[in-house]
Amino acid sequence: MLVTLTITPGTASKTYGQTLALNSYSVAGSLISGDTIGSVSLTSAGTAASAGAGTYDITASNAVFSSGSASNYAITYQMLSNGLTVNKASLTVTANNASKVYDNVVYSGGNGVSYSGFVGSDSAASLGGIIIYGGTSQGAANAGSYTITASGLTSGNYTISYQPGTLTVTSPGIVVAGPPIVGTTSNAVLEPNLTPPPLTPQAVVYENPAANLTNGKPIMTAEVCSAGPTGQTQLSSSFVVVCSAGQN
């Protein structure tokens, strides 16, 4: 009389993008004294690196005896439903840094993103959704540093995390050279907020190339420079002024 055995696969798990060799199983029933099972074939569609995140059945077959003979047994092979779990891989999406020179135009959008964690031949084309930019950079206009955030992507195979980038708005460098430009407050706006305190005692007034969007008049900036020293800088609320030789 044949001895009855039941062989059932064991549970297993892996991360998307990995390959997996299945080797866990259990045997129900009593082996004849001295008999041992050396291996059992275990297969699942989820073992391949390309298998998407989710659960997969595991099937068992073809028990090979290292001692004794399979012909002495009536072996039943069980399928383990959803026995293999393929977990999502981690993907990091980082908003690229961006920079611009102050132009009194508010910033919107972003400078693209970079990815870390794709497996195999996957790329941005493997993701769903669209990138949505946010952070303090949206609507920023004045000189300074602002955050650029990204969101909005989806994937069945990746757990997506996001890292912010930085928008840097710099003040345009303005060189004061030659005689000062003559202007009055009747047709210009004075910019008195200069730091550090005036460098030298010669006062000059020059026209800033930006346009004042409030009243449409050119912006005039009061500054203090002299024939020397050159290369010194002062910072207004939006612009850097470099004093150069040639002031009278």
C-alpha cells in the first residue's frame, strides 16, 4: 500500500525588481523510515524580476527523494493561493533646483525632476499621473531662496516619495560708471533702502532698467559712490549696486 503524503508550498515575499528562488514547503504525512525528500519544484509567476507588485499563487510538483523512492508514495501537491507577495519598490522623485535673476515676474512651475530607484528598464514613462509643482516658489518674485515641491505621480509598482528643490532668485548686478543719470522724484521712484550704509560721500542717482509695475514709471535709485574705491557693493531691496571709478 502506498503511503500518502501532501506537499504544500510555504509563503514567500520579495520586492518588485528582484528575482526569487522558492524553497519553502511542508510535508504532511509520515515518510518511511530512512526516506528523505531532497527537493520539491516550486513555481510562481511572481518570481520573475518583471512581476508587478501584488500576490501570486505558488504551485508544488516533482518531489525528488534523496533517499527512498517516490514510487512508494501517493503524493498530493497543494497550490498555495496568494502565497507569494511582491512588494512595491521605493522610488524617490526630487524636484530640480532652479535659478533666475530678479525681473519682477512671478515664478511658476518647476525645472523638471530627477528619479532614483527605477528597476530594470523602467523610466518616467512607467509612471502614471502628472507632476504638480508647489512650494513657496510658486508666485515668488523677489530675490531670495524658495522651495520647489513635486507631487502627483502614481505607480502600481513603486512607493513614491518626494524631495524638494530650491529656487534661487538673485539680484541683478548694476554697475554705476560715468556721470550719474539725472532724475527727479516727479518722474521716478526713489529706492532708499540700501545696506550697508553709504560707502563714500559722493551722491549719485541712476535709472534702474526694471519697470515699476505699480505706476509704470522708471525706478530711480539713490546711491553713494566716488572715484574710489571700486568694486564695493551695496544691496537695495531688490538690486545689487557695484560702485566703479568715474563718479564725480
